[in-house]
Amino acid sequence: MKPVLFLITRWHLVLITFVSRGSAMFRQPLFIGLPPLKVRQPGGVSFLVPIVLLGTALLAVPASAQEWAEKMFSVTSHNFGTVAKGSKTEFRFIYRNLYEEDVHVSSVRTSCGCTQPAITKKLIETHETGEIVAAFNTRTFLGQHGATLTVTFDQPFYAEVQLRVAGNIRGDVTFEPASVNLGNVDLGRGAEQVVRVTHMGSTPWEITDVRSANVNFEVLLSKPQHTGSQSAYDLTLRLKPDAPAGYINDQLILVTDDPRASQIPMDVEGRVVAEVTVSPQLLALGNVLPGGSVTKNIVVRANRPFCVTGIVCNDGCLSCPAKETPAKVHILPVTFQAGDVGGQVERELTITTDLGDGAVPVVTVQAMVDGVPADGASARRSPSQVQSVSLR
């Protein structure tokens, strides 16, 4: 066979293989190239993302073939700045699955012991998020340090993404405890914690200001205590009682008179928990005629008066009036409007209130659409139509 004809024949075989493998290629890595990934749009419409030209498929996989994984990260680098020795210093690299295929993180490794990585969630489905947590080792290391974290994906294709962190660990400034951890705080009660800030040095050292972007924080700073080569402050952080329910993952910035490092961050974490209960949390509506409706009550209780601002259901088959008068107990009439297709229906109902996002547990609503509709026609049911539908 002549070389030219041989190359054409190989091209033809590659083309046949590329087309015939079809959807099976979504689960298998290729050495000649990558098939297109389906990107899921928020509205549910998907389209194909071309990865490489077919001619390039005959060559080795280029570095750009791994861009599908890099696109899931909002940021790929972080500078901790100047931090205190022994302080809790972390950064979370968030990645979001943009594709219809499940994404799996197999491992993450670090280039330096100054940073310890961790994976919060290895398998993420469409639109779900996970995090790579980079913890700076401020107890063992001092000075300027940096690390490269290599994240390895093995589904739907093999890929590696490199994340970079850096920072300067000061040995002359310490926090005791290492960070502000408020733990679980009951909604409406507030909380506070005291941290001892110490500086070791021959010259006086002062904190001139404490800043934070969180409007729910109040900070009290004691007068400095200068003894020999040591300066110390007692910093009191107060969480306001009207702080909304949810997680706290923030920072205080200590502004000092030290020209070498005028700003030092202090991590603040915790969770404001609302004492909210829902009964029943599984609302069974029974049989409903196609096109018909049914209403049942659910009861929501909290440890302080609150308002119900509405409900969230993805396809609008559930409705409920708002409760604008604050009360500790609300009885909510939830109405389900059936479609004209028979089958088992399951929905997740999110109740929104002025207590903050996620304060009320999610309610699962189930119904069976079955029977003869009002016009006398049978419900349109077939093996392919009788299905359990779950929207999130």
C-alpha cells in the first residue's frame, strides 16, 4: 500500500470509529481526541461543545483538551496575604458541573507540605458544586510559601487542573484560639467569642482598626497591653441577634501600624440555626384525577414570629398563599394541580420565609394522577408515561 493511500485509509477508519462509537465515548477516554461534552443550560436546553477538529484527533491530546475541567472552576489561584502564626487559614476552590455527564474527582495532591488539600464532594451531578479546600499550615511553616494543588478527574474524561496558593506566615503574631468559631447559634440569640492577639517584638505594635464586610459583626478591641517585648489585645467578636439563618464563613481584617504587613486576616465561621419544624415533611395527597386539584395543610413552627413569603416548586404545580402576619405557627394550605398524564408524581416544596434561606426543611409532596378526567376520557397512561418525576 502506498503511503498516501495508507494515510487516507487510516483517516477513513478513524472517521468510522469516531462516528460509530456514539454515546459510549462519553464514558471512555481516547488517546486520539475527545468527543464533545454536552453542556446543560439552566433552562434545560443542551448543546454540543466541539473539542477538537477531526484532523487534530490523529495527533496527541493537546493541553487544551483539558479545558473542560478548568472551566468548572471560578478561580484557580489565591493569595492568603500575610497571616498570623498558628491561625486557621483556608480557601475553598469551588467547581461546578456544567455538563450532562457526572463529574468525578479521583484525587488531589500538593507540591508543598505548607498546604493540605481536601475534597468536600468527589462525585457531582449536573449543576452541583464541590470544593477543594486548601488549608495553609501556619503552625509548622514561617515566612513566604506557596503550593500547587493538582486536581485529578477520571470522569467523564481524564483531566488535571492545577490550583495555586501562596502566603506569608508571620512568626511574631499569634491568635489564641486560632480563629473565631461560633459553632451553632440559635436564630435570634446572637453569640460572641474573645480572641487573644499577641505580637512579639522590641518595638511597640498597635492595631489601628478592625474591618469586615459582614454587617452582622460587632467588634470590641481592648486597650493594648505592652510588657517588655510583647504587645497583646483582647478582641471580642459579637454576632448580632438579628443575623439571618445560614452558614458563616467570613473574615476580620486587623489593620496595624506595621509597614511590613499592615493587614492580617482572622477567619470567622459558624452557623445560625433556626428552630423550625414542618409537619408533615412528607405530604401524601393520594389519588388525583387528571386535570383535578387537591389541597392539604402543612404546619410550620419556629421559636420566634416569622412570615411566610412564598413557596418554590420548579414546574408550578404546587401553590400556597403567603402569610404576611408574623406568627410562631403557620398553617399553610398547599394545593396540587394535576396534569393530564397519569402516573406517580413527586415534587420538592421549598418554603421561603423572612428567617433566611434554608431555614425551613424541604417538604416532599407525592400524588398519584389516575382515573377518569371530567370530560369522560381516560387518563392518557402508557408504560412510558407512568413515571416518577422528581424535580430539584
